[in-house]
Amino acid sequence: QVSRVDFMASLNNDIKPAFGTNQEDYASYIMNGIIRWGDPVSAVLQDGELLVKQTKDSDRTPLVSVLLEGPPNSGKTALAAKISEDSEFPFIKICSPDKMIGYSEIAKCQAIKKVTLIIKQVWTLRNKINLIMSLIHSSYLLVFQGRKLLIIGTTSRKDVLQEMEMLDAFSTTIHIPNISRGEQLVEALELLGSFQEKERASIAKAVKGKGLWIGIKKLLMLIEMAAQVRKRYFVCLWFLAVLAEKQFGTNIPLRM
Ligand code: ATP
């Protein structure tokens, strides 16, 4: 249970006000766009859209909170940013572990009717958890009375949140999956225009019908690394080798 004293202490000591607008911050989270590499991406965006609609339309639930959970690098923050962008809520605040919401920001929210609050990596905010719990649960939200508030949290440690009994603080959770099939990988490469057509065809042949496991953020990084491979002849081999290594969580150095 968080008392008002705890809450005010947290507000005074733990939280640095974030200055300036959040716009450039926000754009940087979605820098590489949203590649629709398969049905799971559309499903997440559809679920997000429904929640936004619920927040907008329902007077019974003006506060909706959703937790986007999934493995590291699966694209949780970018999808949270995309959902908020599509919501057209005029005020969006992203809270990273290193940047917590400031009092002045909350004050600003009072003037605005519809607010999206994205809390990145919820579990890493251990010492600020009281504050988050308060934000989600407590009467402090009275400042938002008569307003619409959508809180989107992201985490790659659902287990930790569950242990801390914080999962119930969110109205719902949406799972953000990794790319898990060869066909999805190829779709992503095609949409990104990565590799030459011939190279893509041989990658497609190699991964067809196969299971794999890679987050979109990791994939984007691998593609950038592949662009540095000097001997083009080896690029597909290199890419497939690194991809295979990634399945086992090891890092292999850039060779060739
Ligand atoms: P971390 O585990 O480090 O918190 P994350 O899961 O939050 O990472 P993001 O920081 O959102 O991952 O990075 C995803 C990157 O991939 C962004 O640059 C985004 O623009 C890009 N991206 C491309 N397509 C997609 C997609 N379908 N879903 C999510 N992100 C995508």
C-alpha cells in the first residue's frame, strides 16, 4: 500500500522533471518504421486500436492501461509509440527508466483532455514502482478526472511483474512476439528492401518452412552488419550463419 507520504517523497526525490517537448523523443522510438512482417504485427496493432477506441468512447473506462510484453528487441516500444501515434491523442509522454515523468508534466496533462503515457520497461523502475502503482491505481489520478488517459507499459520481464503482483495493475496485456518463421523473416527482408533480389531468394530457400527466433530490432542490426560484409559472395552465408548463432544466444564476430 502506498501512502500519500511515500508518494510525495517519491515525487520529490526520485523524479526529475523532463524538460521540453517529447516530440523528437517520440519519433526516435519509431525511427525505423513498423514493418508488417506477419499477422502477429497486425494483430497487435488491431488490439491497440480497440483499446484506444475503448478509451475514447467509453465513459465507464476513461483510464485504460495496457502492458506490451515480449522478448527483448521484439519492438515493444516502437509498437507502443505507433499505437499512441494512431490514437491521435494530443499529449504523449514516454517514460524510460532513466527519465521519469515530472510533476510539471502531470500538471500539463490537466489542461489536456486525452493523454497517452508510455512507461518503458516497467520492471526496471524498481525504486519508482511505488510511483507507477500510484499513477495507475491511486486517487492521484483524480487530476485526470473527466479526461481520457491511456497508459501503455512495456516489459521484457513479465515474470518479474507477476512476482511483484503488478500485472493486475494493468487492464490488459498484449504479447509482442519475435519473428518465428522463415517466411516472416523473408517478408521483413522484402519490405525493408534488404539484400539484392538474388540474395533474398537464396536466403528464402534456406529458411523456408523453418522455425527461427529473432526480434525485429536485432534483425535490423544484423541487416546493417550484413551491409558491411565486403565479399558480397559470402553475404548470404554470413547472414544465415549469424542468424543460426543468434538462435543459441551467442554472438559471433563479424568476419569475411
Ligand atoms: P528493448 O527490449 O531493448 O526494450 P524493444 O522491444 O522495445 O527493445 P524497440 O526499441 O521498439 O524494441 O525497437 C524496435 C525497432 O524496430 C524500432 O526501430 C522500430 O522502428 C523497428 N521496427 C520495424 N518494424 C517493427 C515492427 N513490426 N514492430 C516493432 N518495431 C519495428
